[in-house]
Amino acid sequence: MRLMSFLKPHALAAGFALFAIQPTLAQEQVVVVGWGGVWQDAYRKALFQPFEKATGIKVVEEEFGGEFAKISSQVEAGKVTWDLAAFESPQVIQGCDEGVFEKLDWNALGGRDKQIEYAAHECGIASDIWSTVMAWDGDKIKDGPKSWADFWDVAKFPGKRGAYKDARIMIEIALMADGVKKDEIYAVLGAEGGFDRAFRKLDELKPHIIWAESAAEGVQRLMAGDVAMIVNFNARITGAAQENKRNLVIGWDSGFWVGTDFWVKIANGPNPAAAQKMLEFYAKPETQAELVKYLTYGVPTLAAYDLMPEETKAILPTAPAKASAAAVYSDAFWVENQAAATERFNVWASK
């Protein structure tokens, strides 16, 4: 105020006019879209909040269910509002081919060769490496199933089965239950009659199935005793066991399927520089080692595993000791077949 007293009246007026038209600088932000629930909670603790604190960039969170149509509609309308999103791998391939997702600068992310091989894509870095597993309550079933054939055996293990209502989840394990080796699954599915064989096996279990529309719903049914065992995702089961102090057992040795979600950078997103900074922050081994404290899915960067205690690595689907039981979903197969398989599966499940 003392400074203003030395200004002439016309100078004061000009100054006030300048202040009046000076726009307020908006805080830099990044719009990030995730899967909600415990997944989003984990990322908030390990990535969103630390990134915001370290950079001053505001993280605006949104949630979705992985629907590619939600981003393709933005692109078609020319009004892209997302910067980063976590999509499943078949959608990443599709979006990359269509130019919806940008190709990543892997040098800025520490190098593509420093990642688990299937967890690095030209348009995505794995947000999580999840696994489809069978699980049961260890207090109710002392000597649990040893194979997917046992999961189908309701005489040996009485009770309903909690199953996940998704073609890509149920078709492979149906063939495993029918005796197909994990490395032959896609050869069988790609041959004439392969899908018919999978659906015949699903027919056997169908009278005993209680469908879950979400991972949370499936785990809740297991804990409530509505089902004897479930098909679900490893981190959901581990998280529920820890949170509720329940003896929920994962049948790792029976065989499990590994899938990958990826962080992708949306082409023509509103905040490209901030999005790049967040990707680089996520790619740090320290960030990923922090993430698995809250979400027990695998992470892509190999150096992150050197920062984890052995007991943490042991419960991840990417643990070396589990490699012999792990099968990796074929992204190429599902890009070609997901639409038709999903339509057939949904019709079958509704009958």
C-alpha cells in the first residue's frame, strides 16, 4: 500500500485495470482413469498422492470398467478429456493400432529391456500384472483342490462354485479342467471345435455356478459361505484375507493365468506434459515397490523386485517360484476373438 501512494492517479487506474484482466494461472493437472475400488485406493497411496506432492501437479481421478468405447467416443467427438488410463492388453493393442494411444518414449521410462517382457508394449507400461486363480476358505476345506479338474469335481468338493462372468476368464480354465495343457490352450481354441469343447466343459459346471459380475462380489460370496470356491483375482483374495483376517487360500499350484493392464497415454489428451511426468514417476522402481504394499499384483520393472522383501515377492503372481504354474493370456488371440467369444459366452451364461 505504501508503494501505491507514490503513484499518480492515472497510473493507479492503469494498474488496477491490469490486475483486473490478468488471468489466474490454473494449477497444472493430469486426468487419470483407473479401475476404482481397492485398485484405485492402492494407486492413490503409491502413485497419485506422492506424485502430486513431489511435482505440485494436481491429480484428477476418474474411474471406469475398462470400456474402450468410453475413450473412442471422446476421440470421435474430438473432445478428449483423459490423459492417462489403465486398459487391458487387448484394448491397448487395438488403441495403439488405431492411434488412440501414443507410443511411449521408453528411454524416458528406464528402457523397455528393463521390464518383464510381456509387461512392456510400444503404447503401454504395465500398471499391474494380475492373475486369475482359484481360491477357497482354508478353514472349511482343509485339503483343497489340486487342479482345475478338482474345481469341477462337485462330488469330491461339494458346494457351489463362484465364477467370474467373463469369456476370457472362464474359457481357458474350462479347457484346463478338461485336461488341455496350458501351452496348448490357444492351439486347441484356434482349431475347429476348440470353443465347442470349452463350452461343453462349462456346461458340466453350469448347474453349480453362482456368477459374479465383479471381483468384489465373488470374494464376498466366498466369505459369506455362499460358494465353496471361486474363480477370482489374486490381489482381491489376498487383500480380503488380510483385511478380514480370513484364511482364504489361493490354489497357485493348480495353475493360474496371468494378464496385464497397461497405463496408456491418450493421444491429444489435454495435459500431455503432466501425463508424461506421471508415467516417468510410475516407472521408477521405488514407486512400483511401494505399490505392491497395497495391491499384490505384479509390476513390470525388474529392478522394483530388488526393493521388495521376500515375503512380499512370494505372494505376487510374478514370483519366480510360481513360473512353472503360470500361463500368460494371449493378447493376439483375444484381439481377434474377444468380440465373438464374449457374445457367445454371454448368450450361453444367460440361458
